[in-house]
Amino acid sequence: MGDLGLVSSAHQFLFGYNNGHSLLTGSRELRSATLVRLLGATDAAMAPGSGPLVTGLALEETGEFAFCVTWTAPEALRPGAVWAHALVVGEAQLRDPRACDVLVGLPRRPSADASDLDTYGAPLPLDGAPASPSYLPPAHLDLELLENLISTAYSPTDGIVVHQNLAAGAKALLLLWRAQWPELRAGFSFRTRELARRGASDFDLTVTGKIRGLDGYLPAPTRSAAPAWVKAVVDDAASPTQTRLREFLWAFGPQEPRDLRRLRRLGALWVSVAAEDAPRARAQLERYWPRPRSGAALKKALFGRENIDWWRLDEATRVCTLLQATKPAWDLDELELADRARALVEAAPPARPLNPLPGHLPSAGGSALREDVSPRATDPRL
């Protein structure tokens, strides 16, 4: 990780025209490779009078993240020149939701005569009060656009969404990014652009007004109803306060590989958890975490002994749901399944008939476990 100075600060860099798009000033030195990436990320083709563009860029080479805003610079000598203000932070700052809120409000355009360049030479604190981004006009959140962005970001697509209102696109992008758990957020690159090309890109998600090479604007594709997990993630991203889904994602997301599809899986699982649909949650755990030790914390949190942090299923429901599993995705010793099943059998009231335990068990040792915990033929409760 680069030298960030104070933990609660962001390094800043100003780019503009100086015989080409160049770094004009900054609060620290940049590695050559990082400078090259920031030069590319902060430069963009912009029509005269168009609104600002936003860019978020993961800097894997230094373990940092750059947030940038680019403006037109009609006062520059070269037509098409731009100004850009980039803020660079480390993963420590990305773990702090308040610091992220402050970060996105910091970018500012320099004065037309560049008389304030010296104000870009020192780190900016991230421990103040968040301010609304001055580069975004006040506007209502476009929930349909946010839904489209979430569906695109977490699905196997080219990561491009065509939308004419780039300010609305920037607002939705920032909400999507802020809702991600810190490790995912640190590796998620995004941008708004007036023009973009299809193909390989450093960016996970791009909102663009037009696709290069296509005449006119690309019509919006016909979209089917969004799946339940998308709607849940939209509601979370749009919420001004932390939701139960975000608590769930931030609890278990950091234990997953840094892969955007993991949020999709966790979101789909959350829908089942919120509905207290134990069989469906079990099937999803078996599908997405098929080995006994994969997703171990998730499996224990949802189907472990006396754990009601995420849902209110009683012990009998959790145990019987596990006993009906058909795939070897469970660590039975870690879940103490034999002891828990036996305790349920022994605790059943004598006056109440006890149904035999389900016939499917999740491992090759299932038959022995069933024999060990099932009521005997001589049990007076049968």
C-alpha cells in the first residue's frame, strides 16, 4: 500500500492541459505505472458544455483506490482539453462508510485561470462532515437505472449500460459502490463516459451515452422482471441507513474471494433467509458452496446450534432441514449434527408421537447417523 500519511486523509492530484493531458500538481509522488493509469482514467472525450464525468479506479499495484471527476476545460489552449481531480485512498479508508461519504464530496474543479493550483498540494482530511457532491446536480434517484446497473455489474455481461443522463448514472454508480463491502469496493472500477467502446476494459461497470461505432444511440433492450435478489440489493443501495441485507453482506462477503458474482450469490441466499425458507437456503448453500469447508461460517451461522442471528428458525427446523440434505456439502462434526439430532429425539414429549427422522442424510455416514439418532422400535413414544 502506498504512503497515505494520516489514516483519515486522501492524497489529491490535479490533471489538466500542459502540452497534453498531464499531472499538474499533487500531494505526493506517484509511481510511474500508477501515473500512467491515472492519466488514462482522468482523460476523456467530452462535448463542449457537457457535465462532469466520474471514475473509480482500483489500483491493485499499490493496494489503493482512486476516485476522480473530470470536467471540460474550454479555457485551455487545446480544444477538448479537460480538468480532472483525483483522490487516492487505501483500503483502510474504504472500510469506513463515513470516510467514503466524505471522499465522494471532495472533488472540485480549479478556477479558470488556475490561480488555486497550490490548494491541491496537500492531503485532504476524511474525518469531517460529508458534503453533497458539487459536481452532481440535485436529482431524484433513478431506481430503474440502479436496478439495471446492479443486474449488469453482478452478472456475466460486458459491464456497459447505455443511458443518456450521465449525472443520474453517476449518482446510481456511487450508491452501488458505497453499498459494497470494503474488499469488494476496493477492487471495483467504474466510470461514466459520453462515448465508450465494447471489448476488454479495466472497468467493471461503465455508464455511457453512446457506444462507439454505432450510428445514433443504442436503444434500451427489453428487460424482463428483475429477480428477487436484484430488487433486494436495489433497496439496500438506495437506503440512507444500513439494512439487514447490508449487515449480512458485510458479515460474510469479506470471507469470499473478491469476485462480483459472490454478491449475487449472497444476495440470492439472503432472499431465502429473509423469507425463512430453510430448504431453499440449504439448496443454495449446497450449490454455491459445495464442499464441506467452503462457506463454513455461512453454514454455521444459518444451520448451527442455537443461532438466530439471521433468522428465527427453531432448532428442530434447522436440524431436520440438514437431515434432508442430499449433497455432501456439510461438515457434520462442525455442525454437531449427531448430538443435536439425538437431543431432539430425547427431548420429544412422551405423550407426543415422534415422526421418524428424514430418510436423506448429507454424507456417506448418513445411515449410521440415522441409526444412532432415530427412535428405536421399543421407544414408548412411537
